[in-house]
Amino acid sequence: MQLTLDMPELKRLSQPTPNLLAYNLIVICRSAGKDGLALLVYVTEQIPEQGYRGRVVILHNEPGVLSNACSI
């Protein structure tokens, strides 16, 4: 007996993987949402797989909050 499942996430995994070794610096922008977290998890999984040894910066942006340096 063979079980067949329709799993769209498997199609996503078959997409080309970005070559992290082409970059000296990777900046990941986060705003505490699920998309930013998913990207962070994906990149941190790719770092050891690809042997990336450059810098990774996570830039946190809190939507709706202005910096003290901003004047309105």
C-alpha cells in the first residue's frame, strides 16, 4: 500500500537555495512576525550546511514605534 500526500511545502523546498557564500554580510530584518522568524530559521539552517563564515546581522524593527531620534 502506498500513501500519497499533497504537501505544498515540499514544492517550496525544491526551489533553488541562495548561495550564502556569495555574501560577506547577511542582514535579516525582523519585526517579531512569523515571516521574519521563518527567514531567520531558514538562514541559520543554511549557514552550517553551506559553510558560511561571514557576518549575519539581525535588524529588529518594531512596527509603530518611533525612535527618540525622530521628530514629528
